[in-house]
Amino acid sequence: MRIEIEREADGRWLAEVPDLPGVMVYGQDRASAIANVKALALRVLADRIEHGEEVPALREVFAVPA
């Protein structure tokens, strides 16, 4: 799952996983935004699996741009 990350004008970091709609979080710094979005993505995937819903095919668990 690809993680997209950008810095907002107010200094917060925004991270999202485009393959999982709604998986988007803010963090005070880049590292915390990435950690938070990974945790949320895993929770969403687990919830989908528990409820018998489809999950996207994964080639990598997480790909974070440098």
C-alpha cells in the first residue's frame, strides 16, 4: 500500500493511503503521521477481513516515499 505524505501550511503532516478511502491522518511530524496512518490502515484491513469484505491486493505492506 502506497502512503502519500505532505506538509500542510500550518506545519502539520498529512499522511494517507489512497487504496483505502478514508485512511488519512495528521501528525505533528513526518514520522508520527506515517506511524499513525499505518496503524489506521491495518485496523481498516482487519475490520474488512472480519466482516468478509474485500481487501485490496497487496504487493507490499507499506511503501513510503523518501
